[in-house]
Amino acid sequence: MIELADGLDRDLAELRQILAAYGDAVTMPGRVLDVDADGTGRQATHGPSRPTERIALDDRRLALLEEMHRGAVRLPYAVAEVRGIVASMDRALARWEGEEPVYDTGE
């Protein structure tokens, strides 16, 4: 089980790195390697510039937001599961050590 806990530590560190990158990414349009006709790497302009609209409607940015929302919905269940495992193991260890079980009703 120690190997699983070590893996969970690594996964949480990776999640923290991704969340740090998301902080900036969800406020900007997705990166695109557009090259104009003369090959200079500048994006050609067509009509008036509408950066706010471009950012708000960027489907890649919206995909980031969707994944962040999905994670925010599912992660509390993972946290609760880990906390439940810890509590159960702690109670079993306390019982093994001769302590009487204490049940907290939260009142």
C-alpha cells in the first residue's frame, strides 16, 4: 500500500502543476502556430480586432474550463474516499492497540 500512496503523492504533484498552468490558460485564447502567406509567422488580420470575443469563444479554452469543472466535481469524492480509508485504518490500529472505539456523531 505504500507504493500506492507514493503514486498518489506523485499524481497530486502533477495535478498541482497542471492547475498552475490552467490558472493562466483559462484566461487566454489557445495558442496557434499561424503563418501568413509570406511565411513571417505573423497572423494575418481580417477585419477589426476583437480579442475579448476571440478569448471567450475559443473552443480550446472552453475545453480547459470543461475539464477543470469535471475535476472540481469529481475530486471531492476522491478526497472523501482517502479520508475514509485513513479513518478506518486509524480505528483498526487503535483497536489493535487496545483502545475502545470512539464513535463521533458530530454533535
